[in-house]
Amino acid sequence: MSADTAASTWAPEPPGGPAGRWRRGRAWASLRRMRASLGRAWLALAVYAAVRLAGAGCLALWAWRTGRDPRTLLGHQWDSLWYVSIARHGYGTVHPSVHYPGRVFSDLAFFPLYPALIRAVTTALPLTAVTAALLIAWVASGLAVWGIYAIGERLHGRRVGTLLVALWGLLPHAVIESMAYTESLLTALAAWSLYAVLTGRWLWAGALALLAGACRPNGIAVAAAVCCCAAAGIRRHRGRVSGRVWAGAGLAPLGWFGHLGWVAVRRGTWRGYVDVQDDWGSRFRLGPGSLRFVRQLLTGDDQLMRSMVLAVLGAALVSLVRFALCPPPLALVVYTLTLVVIAIGGTNYFTSKPRFLLPAFPLLLPAALAMARARPRTVVLMGGALAGLSCLYGTYLLAVAHVAP
């Protein structure tokens, strides 16, 4: 064998060899699948954009009529103030409680992903923190809609996927999807993590669940769904599964436990995050706490808002029963049940419970299936009624009511 022949035999594979072409082929295939999925979801995205623009338009008209700024209503009140403050100055802000002497409200109650994204956007673009927060929320809403549609389409077809998206955008409290809040971001991460579970992409499922856990306290519902499905698969195959299943399950809860661990270190006690939530008046307590919640709903000052909360929770419980009878995939069951238990079992902030249920989009599947079987005229009439309710109540929620949504 000549020296030239030996060199050509033992030379390393050049970047453009078969391995490189295979990786490029996979990347192009993934891009084609994404384009095809987005092409199928365009109608759902258009419907959602239309209904949310209508809601934002109603809010803007009322705000201008009363001399207020719609941007402030959507991006700089209630929890938005805390997220923007963390993005600007980092953690460490506390405010004394007005109603509970001796207590302080700490920004450690808020999870870090959303403020980190706000800071990243303001660093990269010439935008204020409030504008960046709104931009992230709106982009997250679009990604959430795409993910919700993808799940609905995979389970029941394109018509159900589109109706599922429309219903999510027409909820009475759907205006929160356009606010500088974290519900849209959590819903986007949850939808795509659940879709990854349904399609067997375990590393994606675990990574997105990790981010969901770093987004909101109830983001643990995504990790619970990923871990339960991974455990079911491991048990079904007697442990002989891909390492990606184990890795996905291991990644899923790290975001949630990471924030709790960091707060515990910062506060110098393992109860750090629990103590922070106690100062805010947030606890998880079924039974007497839930009964007290119903009593306050019925006897509170803002009867319209509290009646709507009661109606939304009642509808959610009915839908949960219908949803469980489908039966849906395990991932959706675990995720939805966890969200409902957290929302209903938590005490205080009663008027925020519909917001806590906003990421529980699988609860809308029974209604979407029923509308898919209904006549077009019925669907149009129902959609119009829901649109009117959503626009009017959303405007009331942000521009008239004096209670945090």
C-alpha cells in the first residue's frame, strides 16, 4: 500500500462527509415539518389574533375614553410591576403589607424565567422593560396557540384543533393572555412539552418542562405530566427504554426545584419559599380553605367579578369530569388535574383562580369536540356570544374592577 493510499484510508471524515450530510438532512427535515405544521395552524392563529385584537380594541377604547393608557393597563399593573422590577434591578425588593402588620411582600415569590427574558430583550433591543414584557407575552401567546392547535389536531383533527384555539382565546378572562403576565409563557411551554411527550421526543419534553417550572409555581404540573408518563413507559417496558426517557424525566422538575432551592439558600431555611408564600397569604389547603373561599365569593364586594369566578370554576369542574371520560392521553390528564387541584386548593387571591386555570387548555377539549359536531350556525352564534362576553368582561377586569385579576 502506498503512502498516499494509506493517508486516504486513515484520514478523518471531512465535515461534508456522510455524517455531516445526515445531520444537515435531519435539520432540513425538521424545518420542513415545522413549516408544514405552521401551515396547517395558520387558520387557528388568524382566528386567535382576530378575537384577541377585538378584546384589546375594546380595552383601548375604554382606556382612552377614561383618560388612561392601554399599555399601562396591559403591561404595568399588579404582578407586572414585580416582573418589571426584577428585570430592571434583580431580586431583593420587598414591600410592607398594608393589611397584615409585620408582614412583607417579597419578590422571591416570582419565578425567574420571565424577568430573565425581559432583561435579555431589553439588552438586545432598544425597548423599555414594559414594552419587552408585552412583546414576550404576545409572542408566547402565538406559540401557545400553535402548540394547542398541534395537540388538538393530533388527537382529533384540524377542525377540533382550530376550535380549541378559538375557545382558549374567547375565555372570559382571556385578556390576561395579552398582559405582561406569565400565563401565556407557561401555556406555550406546557403545550409544546406535552406535544413532545405525545410524539416521543423526551429530551424536548424534559427541557421545556424545566423551563415551565422556572416560569410559575404551577409550572410543576408540566414536570408531573412528563415524569408520570416516563414512569408509565418505564414500567410498561420493564425498564428497557431509551436513555432519553430517563433524561427527560430527570430534567423536567429541575426548574421548579431550582428556584425553591435558591430561595431556601437565600432565606437560610428549607422553608424559604413556603415562608415567602405565607407572607403573601398564599397557602395550599383543601377543605376549610375551599369552603371559606366559596363564602367570600358569595359575600364579597365585587359581585360581578366574584360571580364570574364561581361560574368559571363550576364550568372547569364540569369540564374536568367530561374530559376524564374521553379518555385523553395520560400526559394531558396529569397536567390538567394538577393545575385544577393547585388552583382550587390554594387559599387567598380568590379572584385570580380563573387566571391560574388559564394554562389548563385541555379542559376545553370537550367543548371543542361538541362544537365540531354542531351545525355551523350554532358554532357562529356561540362564538359570537363568547366573543362579546370576553371583550366586555376583559375590559371590565382591567379598566373598571379594582381587584387583581
